[in-house]
Amino acid sequence: MHAETIPPAAVRAHEPTLEPAIRRTAFGGRFLVVGFAAGGIPKIPMNLALLSERSLVGVLWGGGEWSQRNREASAAGLRWIGEWIAAGRLAPAITRRLGLAEVPGVVLPSR
């Protein structure tokens, strides 16, 4: 069984648009959950996966174990995202700009 091919969509996980986006995923489709940078962690009704045989797949990008074990695939994914941004197919929301000196405090985990 193959899900119909639809263009990827980006939805902020903490917004009320998350559940409708999952509902619009094709029968047998995959919905990728890529991190929670801000806001609350949503509760997703599991019948959304069960009744339409959808897969909800968590993607821990960056310093996660998967990217450490799969360096080539992780690098390819980052290249793919960069190509989509350069081509205008993906437009990340820029909510804040930082000076270079501020980056370590935001990107690196506090200890």
C-alpha cells in the first residue's frame, strides 16, 4: 500500500494547526514530528494514527543519537533542507536574530 504523494508542510508543533495537519495526512501516510523548540508539547489523539494507518515519526535532529549513528544520511538531510530553502520551497519562520556571541548560550545545552 502506498500513500499518495503530497508536498511536505511545516506546522509548528505547539500551534492549534497541528491536529488538522495530521488529519490531512493521506491514508497510510507519514507525519514527521521534528522537535519542540518552544511552546507546549501537544497531546495527539492516537486514533488519528490508528484509523487511517498513519505513522507519526519522531525526528530528533542535530545532536540526537540517530544523527550520530547515521552521519551520511543526516548530512544528506541537512543538504536537502538547505537546497529547499535556497530554492524558496521551504521558508523557515525567523522569530529572533542573534549576534554570534549569543549563539552558544542558545544552541548548547546549559550544564
